[in-house]
Amino acid sequence: MAYILPSIVTILAQGVQGPGQKPAELLNQLHFFDFFVNPLLAAVLGIVLALTYRHTHKGLSYSQSFTQTILLLSVIVAVVMMTIGSDLAKSFALVGALSIVRFRTVVKDTRDIAFIFGALAVGMAAGTANDTNNHLTLATIGCGFIVAVTMLMYAANFGALYKSEFILRFTFDQQKDSANYLSRLAEMAKRSNMLHIEPSGDGSSLRLTYDIQLEKDASAEKLTSSLSKIEGVSDVVLIVSKNDVDY
């Protein structure tokens, strides 16, 4: 990330300047009104992106600080772009400043990178907006497209190979009849697929893992209570798993 940001800023700083337009002329196009509107719009769109990220996040690796980073990054990039304008000297000064920064935080989800670039794009568009372009409109429509695509993928569970509802784990005594717990699963679950089986060290019991989808009239509490009463079944654990599960 430390190498990507300087390159993007340098390219945009050179590209913002129009044909035959001096840096000072472009900077003069930013009015006092723009100093409030541009960061404010970047903040609003950053909030929209952050809320979209929070709403569509799946898994157990949610980070509040990352959600806040999306908002802050949008505003900071907008201010940076307003400061640089098309001044090449300032853009190289920013490259030098960012080159000493080393980002060592590991991104756990590649989807997070997409939101980082989304915040960068929104901040850049809002920060370079003035009376001579439609970048405010571009930032708004671009953010809208990002949110719309994200929500559609979330609603359709796009790209999922396997949708899981609950993960059931329990220990079964091999000396007992397995038909008892199998019939109970068939009664209370629409679907039950074995994912993992692990024998104990002495071979007397099995640690079983099932992926299940409950019937409408069944509940997690009823299933765990019912299975715990079956002879030979112990250590019943039911894990909510609305996300994709890799095995």
C-alpha cells in the first residue's frame, strides 16, 4: 500500500492539469465554498461506503477501526487532492512523505482492499471538484454504483460455492446405534451433510461435524436439546454459520 498511494497521487496530480493550464490557474479555481463542500461530500460518501461495508460484512473478522478508516481515508484523500491541485512539486513532496510510511497491517479479507480503493476513488473525485468539472457528480454516482453492486452481490450471495446455515458438532459412542441421531436429524433438518469425522484415540467414539439447514418449525435450541437426550450422543455444539464454509 505504501508504494501504491504515491504512484496514484503522482499520476492524478499530473492529469488534473488541463492543456495550457498553469498550476496556479487551477488552484485559483477552488473557491472558499469548495473548501467546505468537497470534504463534506467526501465524508458523506465515506459514511455511505463504511455503512455498506458493515452491513454486507461476513465472517468473524469485522473491525470497527477498518470501518472508521474508510470514512477517514475518503476525507483525507479529498483534502490531499485539494492541497496538491496540479502542483507537481507538491505531488513529489507527498511521494517523499508517504515513502517513509510502512503499512504492516495484514489485510485479512481481499474484499477490504476493494473498499480501500473505493474510499480513495471517492476522495480523489471529491477533492478535485471545482466549477470547471463535474467531479462532485462523478463522486456521488461512482459511490452509488459501488454501493449498488456491493448490495446486489450480498443479496445474491454472489460467488458462493456453498451456503451453510448451522454447523453441528457432537461426539458419538460407537457402541450405540447411530440410527437414533440420524432419524432425529432427518426429522428436524431440511438438509444434513457430513463434513468431518474424527475417531478418538482409543477408537471408542467419533467426533462428527455436520452442515445442517433446519426446518421452519425447528429451532437451534430444540435440536441441541433433542440430540443431547439421545443415548451415545454427547458434547453437542451448534455453530451459526450464515457464511461460506471451507472444508
